[in-house]
Amino acid sequence: MASQFAESLVRGCGNRGALVVWLVSGGVVLGLAGMDRAVAVEQAPPVVPTSLVVMESQATVTAIGQPRLFRRSRPPRGRSTRTVPAEHGTPNTHTPSEGGAKPAEASRPQFIRLLEKEDEPIALQTAVVTYRAKPGADKVPADLQVDLVGVIHLGEKAYYEKLNDLLAKYDVVLYELVAPEGTRVPAGGGQSNHPISFLQRGLTSLLGLTYQLSVIDYHRDNFVHADLSPEEFADSMEQRGESLWAMALRSMGYQMAKNASGKAKVSDADILAALFSKNRNLELKRAFARQLAEDPEGQIQAMEGPQGSTLIAGRNERVLEVLRREVSEGRRKIAVFYGAGHMPHFHQRLTDIGLQVAKTRWLNAWDLRDPAESSP
């Protein structure tokens, strides 16, 4: 079915060589279109949540996609980590940075947002949120600064170049990579043959973007690995009874409920219209951006379920272990460089230990302006 569907999209779009995907109900159909035939992805759910594709790294989706984790979920063994709701947080302290442009309204803390001007999308942005010790806090050093540098893994090349410049200024950068301790990302990011990783790479072409690993310099001396190994990741998912199937189904149910209630700002019809648009790259990018900015943590929370998950809470706890170690060794200016979907949970954990938001800076991840309209 996925193969036939992808083939029909190839014929409809006149695509010759690029990946064709259809974003539907908040997900990406796993129909991978090649030059002259479409390839159905075996063993995988028919839809992968868009937030997983855009806000999680290639290594993470590869780890999630291990064959033993494709089977349907079962009751978890042992005790699992509780997820902290995103509503618990601190209001933004930003100010609009582009003349006349303002962010879309939101009722809870943001780590990703859509910047608009006169109801036209300008950019999809991610936040760099600086935390400092609260007055009188006794659990952290008074001069400690921790920055949550949220990132999405598909973006403009200029976005990642700005991040390279920013990350060079920290004593230490705690970065995500589901890999054995000491692993370094190969120059240019390397390649993975996992179908979901293949899908991420294909989306960079479809949306006219760049993949994070091809630009970010992970070989700096201040970069410190702060993530689970593939074995730890898989063991934790098994113990919790987690699977990619369960994540996909929860996310699909969440998005379908939003669509049915009329609350979703981007419908399947909007996505399909963008796919067949003459300006497909821009229209798909705008639709994707609206989905992500409309409810940036909603899909992640839906995937996690009520008991938390290895994907977010489990990995974040490992980061906090490394953070405590680095602070004990005298580091005082620390960046946590992770996917934007992790940040609401990080926010709560940092406030729990006596840190508070000092300032927020926004970076343009996707340029959503129409070149034809902005040119003289």
C-alpha cells in the first residue's frame, strides 16, 4: 500500500529522483520514492510523527527503529520516569527582533515559534534560553549559567553556522547522540541506512534545507557527549514497554483528534495542496513550520504517554548527570545542545535545582519568506 501510494505521488508530482513524502495527520507516510519505483518500508508503522523526524537526531531515530522495538507495546517492567507537563514553566522574556514582525501568540513557554509579519510567515525560530541561579539558591553555584540551546535537525545552513559560532563560546557543550561513550560524529555527519534516517535526508531536499550533522562541528574540545548508548536506549524502551508502533499510534491519535475538533491550523488538505504547489519547497516548509509551531511539545508529549519515555525523560536524566559532573569540575558556562522537544522537561528540572530564566534569544532556523515577494 505504501509503495502504491508513493508511486501515485511520483506520477502526480512529476518527481524524478527526489524523495516524495506526504505529511498526513501530523506524520510522514513512509513511502520512499526513487527514480523509477517506490520502496515500501518493511516492519515500520505507516506514519512517523513529524516532530520525531524534525526534532530528533538521526542516531536517535535509528536507535528507536531497532527491529526489537518495532513490535507492538506491552505493559512496562519496573518503574518509569514521570514526564513533567509543559504547562509548568516560566513565561517568555523575548522581544520581537525584526522590524514590525512578531511571534505567533502562545499560552505556554516556547522553545520553538513561528515569526510572522502581517499574518505572513517570516521564519521558524528556535530559542536559546539562559538560566542563572535564583537569589539564595543553595543547590547550585551562584555564578552558574546554563543555556538550553534547542535545535531542530533540518534547517538553513546559515542557522547551523550561527550555532557553530555560539557553541564555541561555552566552557562545555553537552550534546545528544545515541551512541557509545566517546563517540564523535564523523565530519559531514556520516550516513545511516535506516529508513527513517533516509527519510530525514530526503526531507532536506524536499524542503530545501540542510541536515544538522553536515554543518555542526562536533570535534570541538568543549563538546561532551551526554546521551544514552544504543544498548541503554533499547533496554530502557523494552523495560518501559515502548515501541515505535506505540509512539506513532499515540501521535496519530492526538493529531487526528485535533483535526476532528477543528483546532488544527494545518489540515491534510493544506499539506496536499502544498505538495502539488508550483512553489512546493516553500509551501511545504510553511505548512510544516505551522504544524511544529502550533503545538511544538504536543506531539512529543503524545508520543511519550502518561508515564514518560526513554526518548525524552530518560535521556534528559542522563544529561543532568553529566551536567552535575561538569559543574563539580568547575565549569560555569554550560550549553545543553539538544532537540527542541526536550526543552520543556529540561526547563522544569533546571528550575527544580534552583535556576531561573534570565533571558531568551531567538535564532531563525527556517527562512519562510517568499523570494519573489521580497525581491525588489
